[in-house]
Amino acid sequence: MRNRMQKSGFFVPMRKCILLIVCCMAMTLTVAAQQSDEQLAAYYFDRAEYEQAAQIYEGLYQRSTIKYYYQRLLRSYLELGQYRDAQRLVERRIKANPKDLYLLVDEGGIYERQKQEKKALKCYDRAIGAVSSNLQPVPELAQAFLSAGRADYAARTYLAAREKTRNRQLYFQELVAVYQQAGDYESMTQEYFDLLDKQPGMMKSIQISMQHALQEAPDGRLASGVRAALVSRVQEHPENKNYLEMMIWFSLQQSDFRFALEQAEAVDARFADMNAEPVVRVARIAQSNGDLDVAAEGYAYVQRKGQDNPYYFESRVGELEVAFARINHNYKVAPSDLAALKQRYEQAFAELGKNERTIPLMRHYAALMAYHGGDAQAAVSMLDDVLELPRLKPALRDEVKLELADLLLFAGEVWDASLLYMQVEKANKEDILGARAKFKNAKLSYYNHDFQWANSQLKVLRASTSKLIANDAMELSLLISDNMEDDSTYGTLELFADADLLLYRNMLDSAWDGFDAVQRSSLSHPIFDEVLMRKAQIRMKQARYADADSLLQRLVEFYPYDITADDALMLRAELNEQQLGNPDVALQCYERILIDYPASLYVDKARKRYNALKVK
């Protein structure tokens, strides 16, 4: 029977199955052993126990010559100073993989470890010389050079690839990154401008890339390099509009508005077809950044081109906006300056008319006449003219209504002001404009001693999506609630609200007397920090800046934990920086805001001013 089964071949496949099972088990055990060895090697390697790691990686590499084992073994040899073993390892791998150019960098790295610079450079040069039109090894080779700390050779790798492929734009982003990493800002800048020469339509992309690089640069060397390169190219190619545009852009990035204006005027002089557009653009940006002198010069330049220039109208409006900003930023205005500006506005209305395009001028004129000129009736009349214009957008109409309500309150027309506030709030219940109207109406109720109703509205506004409105609402709400609790008759709070309204209406002497009355009403009161703040504001409006500074200093010293403390510090900083000429005091105030009041709304502004003063 058995013989018949053997003859029939029954046992042959059986033996094959057993052999297959044994092989599978052996392979499984081998893989498991290899995984265990790999984990143990990694354990030793990560603990810098390179001798034990090298022994295990040698065995692993013999079984499988994958790149990971190779790199781990090479690193272990180098850390142990076993350079002969490292050399043999790399040479054998080069022989087996001649197309892997990064191996030449590994070989050069061994020589560098042994202070054999010439041999190292010879390996690096061999790698560069082996670069061909086949770009597959290029990224790996460049990365190997970067890992070895040779950014110069990484750049040469990309340049060699360009030469072999005759493609001057190849690896642009990679080269820029390498030059930036190496601090070779001259070459980096040349890359940008060479690309601009070839592809002018890439200007916006180039500007974005350069902007990021300028922000990341650790010092001013990149900015200096860009400026020098731009000046050189503009001088070499004075008719190249792109370089002049880049010069304007760069100057604006550096907030050098004066230089930007000079370049914009140079563009206009050489390219008449641009109709002074770059000059207007620079003037606008300078104006929005507070450089009123440069803005005024830019607008004046355009006006000298005459009324036929397409930007004449905009320059007339811009010029008056700058003039208004100069006066509006001052706490006290000379009557002669006020009269001169009023005349300029009236001349502009006679020339340009009262229309949609001159609405900004009409609004500013109203503010000028009411808050600086003491002619509330003329101001109200001007805003009425705005509201009567046809096709006025609803949002703009409601903004003007708010300004008109403010003017009516300033003139003492309380109920008319309240009616307008309610109209705007009702029409804009779901947006910030409605929240502003609600806040202003709540403040009007506070002036009228209706403290409970005002406070109920303010508590709603404290949840406003506008951080500024929420903060203002919180401050007024705390002023009311704190003093309602401590003064059941509200007598002191009523005196304060009366004086506060007088201050809003610019009746400064009467307001001062009113706040004096608050201080005389009791020996101490939670509202006294607010009194100091209001008195400081009065002195600023009277241009008595030293007195204002003294009052603010007292407020911060005596009430450092009250809600007005960060406001007082910010005002002190601005007074000392802009009016009193004490930058050191301003610096101290900005610093204290950053350290003691990190949740203040003024933190970002304080940080910018602090950094600016630190540089000077």
C-alpha cells in the first residue's frame, strides 16, 4: 500500500508543503530578528551609544543595503572617529551606486572631519561636475550640501543644473532660499531681478516673495542689499519702468515715504503716459501712515499738472484731507490757521462742487466748523447738504446721521440727537454701525442722569463683536455701576456726568469747575481717577501739556489698578513723544503697558512705538 502511494507521488507534494512551511517560518523569524535588531540599534543610536549602534547596523547593512542603514552606520563611524571604516563604507556604496551624487558629499564630509579641506573640496567639485541635464539627482545633492553646511555648493548645484539645461529660471525658489540661508543677499536680490527681466508679469509674485524674505531677515543687511541693487539697476537702466516701480514698492515697504515720492516723481518724469499715478499712490499710502508732509507734497505735485490730469480731483481732495488731519491732530488751533483752512475748503467747494466725490470734504468741513471753529450751525447745515444728495448709499447716509447727531448733542440739542441715534440703531440692528448708535444713545442717557437705563444698554454692548465698542461700553458701564453702588443718591455721579457733557461740548473752563466740584463733594470717592483723566484731557485741549502730563502721572501712581490706568499711560506716552519731546519717558510708559497691562487694547500700538523708539 505504502509503496503504491509513494509510486503514485502522494508524498512528493507533502514534502514540498513541509519545506514551504519551514521556509516561511524561517523568514518570519528572520524578519522578526531584523526588526528587533533595528529597534535595538535605534535605541543605542538615539542615546549616542554609537559603538553598540555601529555593531548592530553593520549586521543590518550586510543583510539589506538600504539608505537608512547606510546613513545610520556612517554617522556612527564618524561620531566614533572611525574614518577608515567610514571611507570604505562610502567608497563601496559609490561603486555600487555611481549615480547617487550625494555620496560624494558624504565622502567629502569625512575629509572635512579630518581637516583635509582640499580633498573635501575635490569630492564636492566632482559632484558638481557630474551634474547633467538629467535633473533627478539634483534636489538630493543640493540637500546633502545643505545638511553638510555647504550652502555655497548647494547654490552651485542648482546653477550647474541651469547651465546643463540652459534654463535660466530653473530652481528659482530653491536658489533664493539657499542664498537667504547663507546670508548672500546680493545674489538673492540678483535672482529676483533677473527673473523680473525675463518675466515682468511676475512682479507681484516677486514682491510677495521679497516681502516675506525682508520680514524674516535677522537684521537690516537684506534691506540694504536690496536698496543698493535697486539703485544700481535703476542707474544702469533708467528707462526700465519695472525697476522704478520696484524701487517705489521697496521704499514703501521700508516706510521711507520721502524716497518713494522721489522715485514716483522720477517715474512720472520719464513716463508721461502714467499721468502721475505713482505719485498719487505714494501720497495716499503716506497719508494713511501719518506722513502728512510727504502726502501733501505728492498731492501738490499732481495739482501743478493742472485740471486736465485725471488725478487732479483726487489730489485736491487729498490735499484738504491732509490739511484737516494736521489741525484735527492738534489740541489747540490758531485762529489764523483755522480761518485759512476754512477759506481753502470754500474755494474747493466752489471749484469741485458738493457731490458724491466731495462728501469726505463736506464731512471734514462740518467737523472743522463745529469742534474747532465753534460754528455748530454751519456744521449742521453742511451735513444736511450731504444727506440731501441723491443716490446716497444707506450705510453712508447712516454714518452721516451719526455725525449729525453728535453735532446736535455738541450744540445742546439733546432730544434731536437722541432721535437720530435711535433711527440709526433701528436701521442697523445687526451690524457695528447700529452698535455704535446704541452706545452713543446710552451715553446720552448717562449725560441725562438716566443711569439705570444707560447701564442696561451698556451691558448688552459689552458683548459687541466690535472690540472697541465693547471696551468703551465696559468702561462707561463700570463708571456708572461702581458709583451707583457707592452713592445711593447718585449726587456725585450726576455732578460728574454734567461736567463730562460740558467737556464734550468743549466748554473747558466750565467743565474744569464741574470736576472740581466733584472732588469737593467728598474726601474720597471711586470716581476720582476718572476726574484726573478728564482734567488731563481738558489741559490737553488747552495745550497745557506739562500740566496734563502731571495729572496723568498722578492717576497712574494713585490708581494703578483702575480701568483708566492703561489709558493714562498711553496718553502720557503720546504727550511725551509728540508734544513734550521726552522720548525716554514715552518709552517707559509704552514698556509699562506691555508689562503691567498685557490685556490692554493699546498693547499692539505700544509695542510698535516702543520698538520704534528703541531703534532711535
